[in-house]
Amino acid sequence: MSFALYLTHFPILVTAVCALFLTLAGSLPYGAAASLSTVTGLALCFAVAALFERHIDRPSMALARMIGPRREPAA
């Protein structure tokens, strides 16, 4: 899951978490808005990474094994 998290965390943090913080900052104190945005962003990052791994990464690795070159063992 580390590769999926690596690929998905930046777009989520830059878009969804920033938008959530800006929305919350108008109605909550700064610390509360930052904390809630951070916790929500981390949960969202892990959820999206899990979905990415299950539906994109694993099937693509299986496909690569099926169509990849067959190597004979060295003699």
C-alpha cells in the first residue's frame, strides 16, 4: 500500500484538505480547523490508497505477470 499512498497523498492534501481547511477556517478556530482537516485528510489518503491498490495496482501487476516476458532459469 505504500506505493499507492505515495501516488495519492499529494493530490489529496493539496486539493481536498486545503479546501476543507478553508471551509472550516471561517467557522472554527484555526487550531480546530487545522486539526480536523489533518485527521480527515489522513483518513481520506489511506482510504483512497487502499482503493487504488485494490482496483488499480493489484490488477495491473497481475496483468504484467500474464503478458510479461517469460524468463528461463539460468543454467
